[in-house]
Amino acid sequence: MSLKLKTLAIVMVPGVLAVLFDTTIVAVALRTLARELDTPLATIQWVTTGYLLALGMVIPITGWLLRRIGGKRSWILAMTLFLLGSIGSAFAWSAGSLIGFRILQGAGGGLMLPVMQTLAVQAVGQRGLGKATATIGLPAVLGPVLGPVIGGLIVDSFSWRWIFWVNVPLCLFSLVLAWRLLPSDRPESASAKLDVTGLALLSPGIAAILYGLSEVGVHQGFGHASVVGPIVVGAGLVAAFAVRALSRRAEPLVDLKLFRYRTFSASAVLLFLSGFVLYGAMLVMPLYFQQVRGHDALAAGLLLAPQGLGSLLSRTAAGRLTDKYGPRWFVFGGLIIVALSTVPFALADAGTNEWLLAGALVVRGFGLGGVVIPLIAGSYRGLDPADAPHASILTRTAQQVGGSFGGAVLAVVLARATAASGAVSAYETTFWWTIAFTALAVLVALLLPGRTDDPVVRDEPVPVVVGDSRAEQREAH
């Protein structure tokens, strides 16, 4: 591992852990928050919804922010916003104040993830993409596994305010290290102009789609006006942004021309489908252990831990081998492993041996590690270094919207199947849907590149900082 990548990992992984822990910890504590703040659950749900909307809305400005103030300042800004939001949430005096501070948290978290991806990719060059993704992807493995466990422990043993205080040491640690260890970088253009019109189209469009999807579970279907309306409006705004961005001579807020590259397009589609494979299933599995198996939230979190163990076992090898052989067959094989290891859950009932399910989760996690790391690494393959911020924005948005869509679809399937045939049969049906979407992703995986000797792949690493100019970087290659 290069010194630059080690430095980035030491500085940034603690901060991103705080973001991913926070998302899952708060989800466990929603009922406690509603009770302690004497607020209806429908209102307190905005603690999560507001956070996710803010996170999605700020992602598109990442590229402009990196060009305007540089990587180091962008990271420090993102961490500071998240830290202030965490402290404010811990001191919140009402549901409204808590929701407001959570929106501030979401703004910081939304900047943090694409900034980290961009700087890591620019630090290693094309041949180190798999290793870089495996290194910075550690929080994505640990967050969904440890978050529910930590959340359950806090809710059961401490005040709800500690679900936000736990972020503070991680944020301070990352801020101090960033100040001391990250090199002072020169922004690409201190006078870079923000595409305000593009931002006014894209950010509200993404937020509207995410909001509509968040309402699917409330109304148990896609046919309600509060679901269809925001999604249609959001899709219209995003379409208007796409038309404008593709016809604009000046550099757009987000460069959609990256979709001309087959590898990037296939990766983006697969990252969207990972909403069903990963995020949707992570919604269903804790509920399965609680509603069918009768466990509390803490026990359900502990029972999901084997999946994280499986991901840890495969992530390092997946990164190294992706650099050597390309992402196609690792993603293809990983998705097949995920599909097969989900079958025991589709066949399980209330009496199925939990050791069998734990073993299936280890295998499933192993497969997921072989999917996510090569997939993210593959999305940058063959791109110019100056395109990295745009690729980070688009891949993060695909994951965000795909996760919301996957969770919404599976929530509807589960609710309707429960009403029709009871809980046990409903979860069986929902897991079969998850397997079907995984099978669809297997077909898309064949569009990914195989060998790494593709002539468009460049071998030269580039600096950690955002380069001097887009044109200069293209000429350098």
C-alpha cells in the first residue's frame, strides 16, 4: 500500500465510520426517540428522512467544491459540518431541533463519502484501484454490522443522546489527523463557478425522488399521490438537468458523458441494483430475526454479525485480484454466491437452525465483499483522473437512490405478503424477490471488463490533490 493511500485511510476511515455508524444506530433508536421526545413516530421518522435527503442533495456539489477549495479543505469542511450536526443532535430539545441538526449532519456526510473516494482514486492511479477501494471500503463493511449492535447497546443501557455523542471522538480524531497529515493542496481553480442552474435542477430532483421512495413504506405501495408526485417531479428535474448538462459547452455540475463508457455505465447500473442485493436485504434481515425468530434489536444485530465477518474475509483479496484480473468475474461470481446464500432464508421458517443461517450469512458476506469492491473500482477504470470527482458523484448517487428504491420495493412486497399469508410466508416471498434481483445483476455483470490489459487503462498514479486543470491532466495522459 502506498504512503499516500495509508495516509488517506488513517485520516478518513474514522470519519466515514462515524457517518455509516450513525445511519444504522439511529434507525435502531427511532421508537425510543419518539417516546422520549413525546412525538408521533411519523414525525420522528424525519430524523432519518431529513438526513438522507440532505445527504443526497449535497453530493452533486462535490466536484465543484474540490476544484474551488481543494481536497484537504473539502474534507475538513465536511467533517466540521457532521461534527456540529452531531453535537447539536445530542443537545436537541425537541423533535424539530433534532431533525434540523440531522439535516446538518446529512450535509456533512453527503460530502464526505465522494470526497474520500475521489482522493483515494487520484492517489493510486489505475492499477491500484482495487486495493484503494478495499482500503477505504472498510467502513462500508463495519457500519451495517456494528451499527445496530452499538445502537441496541446504547438504547438499552444509556440515554438516547449518546447515539450522537459517539460520533464526536471519531470526528475530532479525523479532523486533527487531516489538519496534520493531509498535504496542503492547491485548488484547481479558486474562481471555479458553480453551475447554479444545474444545482437547482439536480439536487431538488434527487431529494424529491428520495422523498417519494421514503413514502412508499408509509403508504404500502407506489400508487399514492405522495409517492408518485415527488418521484415524477424529481424525475422531471433530473431529466431537465441531463438535457442541459449534455448540451452545455462549459463544464457541467456533473459530467453525464461518462455514461458513454460501457464499464462505467455497467458499474452504475449494478451499484443501483445493489440497493436490492445489499441495502434492501439489510432492511429485511433484522426484521426477520425480530418478527419471525422473536429476538430483540440487539440480538438481531448480533445475529447479522457473521455477514460482516464474511465481507472482511474477502475484501483484501478482492481488491488485490481485481487490480490484476479486472472486475467482471469477481462481480459475477460474487453475485452468484450472494444469491445462493440467500436461498436458506427463503426456505427458512421459525424453527430453522440459527447456526445454519449464521453460516449462510458468512458465505453471503464473502460474496458481497467480492461484489462491492471490484464494482466501485471498476467504475473508475479507464477514466481520466480529472473525471474522478464526477464518477464519485454519479456512483454515490446510484447507490443512494438504488438503496432507497430497493428498500421501498422490498418493504411493499413484505407488507402485502404479510397481509395475504402471514409473517413466515411473507419473508420467504421477500427473500425470493431479493434473489431474483440478484440474478438480474448477474446478467449485467457480464458487461464489465475482464482482463486488466485494456489499452485505455492508464498506469500512472496522480497526486492526492485535485489537479491543476482538467485540460492539463488530459494532455498529461
